[in-house]
Amino acid sequence: PSVHTVGMRYAIDLAFLDRGWRVLGMVHALGPLRFAGRTGARATLELPPGALDKAGIATGDVLEWRES
């Protein structure tokens, strides 16, 4: 439900997910030495900066995992 970037040298995008993989909230380009969290989150998807926008992910979306 929370992430820190202590020791990291680059930014990341975050999507906080509930048990049903619904996006509860997002953080775009969280920089080094930062902390972010979301009440109720059960998992956090970490992506390269800009990936949330590129994928069109928005709060309220339900993510689905597929094997390619």
C-alpha cells in the first residue's frame, strides 16, 4: 500500500490497486527520496515515468493481467 524511493536515482509512476485490481489512485513521476501511499491499497504497480499516461490508465480502471 506504500512505496518509497530512498536509494533510487530515477522517478517512477505508481498505481495503487485494491484487491480486485481497481486503480484507487496514482502518482506520476515520483522522484528519488520520496514516499507515497494510498489507504485501502493492497498492491502497487510500479512503472517507468510516463507509462500511466501512455497506457491510458486512470483512477477507477480495473486492470486485467494477460499472458502474451
